[in-house]
Amino acid sequence: MSARFSRALLLAGACVLAACQSSPPTHYFALIPIAASAPPAAADAQLPIRLERVTLPGELDRLELVRRGTSNRLQIAQFDLWAAPLEDMIRRVLADDLASRLSAGAMASLNEPAVGDPRRHLYIDVREFSGDEHGAVTLHAAWLLQTPNAASQRGLADVTVASSDATADELAAAMSRALADFADRMAPALAAHAAGEKSEQP
């Protein structure tokens, strides 16, 4: 091996090492549940609700945090990542948010088997859930509640949450608040549905 070739290899290795050392650190974020401001109502005899599934648009279903830019542009944060799949986090957080807003025992555990005792089944279709370049978060989602031997119920909500800045920390916090706001809007409809079922029972 020539001296010139050896020096070239050393230089290339030094450049790669410098590039690695100059890369920004990776940060991981999680959504968190936000409890209701008022305690939940007393337990009733209705079937518990199991949050079965959350669906996301493909462009949002990724580990990187996504922001909406101008026009049709998306800003995908290479070094700001969700600590778990976003669909799974939304499902877990929404189940906790709803549990704190409905009567005790109204939400079934996500860890129980999908088959077993009768349950009401809740499905969430998230159509938009991202922040913009200023930090404001938009959540546009539809929900479907299916009950054995009863009519289904549907709902739709648009939630907008402002943020103090556009950092990844504030984005994750604002998205958690948006889910809590969504739960605030959904919980009365779910409770009213249970009350209607109860009144129709002989």
C-alpha cells in the first residue's frame, strides 16, 4: 500500500468520523394522557367500551415527527422521533383520557383479549393530526361506536390547539392536549349513548 493511498484512507476516515460527530442528537417523544378536570361519574351497568383500533394517514404513520409546511409540503424531523408507533400511542392515550372522563369501568383494558365478554367497540379514524410551522396542532378525527344488538353511533370532531412555539417538545405537548380535547368532546356522546341504551332496556 502506497503512502499516498494510506494518507487518503486516513483522511477519508477522519472525514466520516467528523461527520458522525457533527450530527445532531436524536430525541424521542411520547404522547401523554391528560386527566379530566372533574372526577368521573359513578359506575353504571353498561357494557364497557374497548378502543379497538386507531387508523392514521400513511404520511403521518411514521416514527418521525411531521409538521405541515406551506402548500403541500411536509416537514419530517429526522432526529425528532416518537418513542413508539404513533397509532399505538394515540390508542393508549385516548383510552386513558376517556377513562378519566367516563364512569368508572366504562373503558375496558387494552390488554384484555379481543374476544371474550361482550364489549362495545370503538374505532377512531384520524384524518389529520399534525402541527404547522408555527406550532399549532390540528386534529381531525371520526369515531364509530358499535354495540352488540344495537345501532351504531358515529361522531366527528375538529380540534385546534395553539402552542407557544414550534419546537418538538411543544409539538408533542400540544398533540397530547389535542387528544384530551377530543376526549372531552367524545365522552358526553359516549355517555349519552349508554344512557339511551339503558332507558331502552325492558
